[in-house]
Amino acid sequence: MAEVEIGVIGGSGFYELLEDARELRVETPYGPPSDVVSVGEVAGRTVAFLPRHGRGHVLPPHAINYRANLYALKSLGVTRVMGPCAVGSLQPKIRPGDLVICDQYVDRTSGRKDTFYDGPVVTHVSMADPFCPTLRKVAVHTARQMDWPVHDGGTVVVIQGPRFSTRSESRWFRSQGWEVINMTQYPECALARELELCYVNISLITDYDVGVEGDPHAQPVTAHEVLVRFKENTARLRELVLRMVAAIPSTRDCPCATALAHARVG
């Protein structure tokens, strides 16, 4: 088997990606990843797929072993990671069914294992621009080729979960100008950067969180609504990811590849 180059961590309802895949059970120093890793070939490139919540969606967002997931992909040779996920919209102009390729996040989680560097080598990785600029361009371009409504850039606020937001919380997030809300992008994105992996967020809008401000008929999101909307778009999202695999440049000239160069103290 060729060394794996590209990894995909699939979100809610996205449990399969590759055909004729080989399943690998990967051990890590951080415990087991969410599930076995499926490895196959797409457009002449070797791709690894890992269901973020495990097959059957058995892991809630706060219980996912994010460190093991990223480390497992890195140990297979992965240098690029795509993270399709379900998100809620915080802004009326971003509608269910749209894609947002985020360029920023705000962390509102607590207690998650969010670093590989607990010492003795002190490491401060820059997260000023947390998502890979090269992969972001590929994602936006590919979505536009598919005539999929896509927003180039946006901030995802990551909440702890597993509960959804209160109306007051959602109103606060919206007032900050943040575009979407999710429960899994942190620490997944930050851990990828600590391993010098390129990472791109592919956010599928499934709902309006607690509803559109001022619309008395809008209802707060339910878990059922999220899964139904995501499943409706699974085939299209799979096509997007597979097209992206073929379009990703073979060389890396982004800052992600050298994230540790000036991060260590001592």
C-alpha cells in the first residue's frame, strides 16, 4: 500500500467515503481513534477516511478522542486533512444547504484534550490563520464548479455540546458577526496544526440554530433535523471531497508545513 497522503474526518451522517477500501486499526499513544481507518485510492492518490463520531454515531462531540484521530492519520503519512461537518447558521444570509469554508474559529469548549505538547518542550503554535489557505481555495473552487452555494470565509464558534445553545447564547454569537456554530472543529483544527498538517473546514449548513431572529415561525434546531439535512447532502458532499482529492496540489507551500519552526521555547 502506498503511503497515505490525504485524510478525511467525516462528520454527522458521513460514515462512508471510499470504495474497495482496506480497514486499518491504528494504535496511538493517546488511545484508540474514533474507529478503524479506511484506506483506498482516489484519482491515483491514497486517501484515509475516519468517521469522527465512529460508525453509528456513538461518540458525542465532547467525548471524541481528537488527539488519537489526528495522530492516527499522521502516523499513516497523511499531510492534508479535510473536515466536512454539520453546522448551524447564525446569519440569515447563510441558508440551510449552503457551504461555508471557514477561515476562523472561536473556541467556547472546555476540558478537552487540546494539545500534544504538555512539556517538557514548551510549544506555542500560531493559530492566527487556523485553516490551510491552499485547501480553502481548492474547496471553494470545487464547490463553485459544482454550482453549490458556497461562502468563502467565515467564523465558526465551537461550543462544548452535547446540548444546543440557549436563545441568549445564540443571540450573542450572532451579534459578534460570527457565521456558523458547531461542536467539533476545536480542537480538531488546532491539533492538526500542531502536527504540521494542512486542515480545511467544510461546513454544511443544516439549520438556523435557535431560529432566525425576528421570525416567529422559526423553530430551534433538533438533532433529527441535523441528521436529516446532512443525509440529504451526503452524496453531493462525497462528490465534493472526491473532486477535491484530485485537485489538491502535490507540493506544499503553505505555512502549515512549517508550523513548528518558530513555536518551541528552549
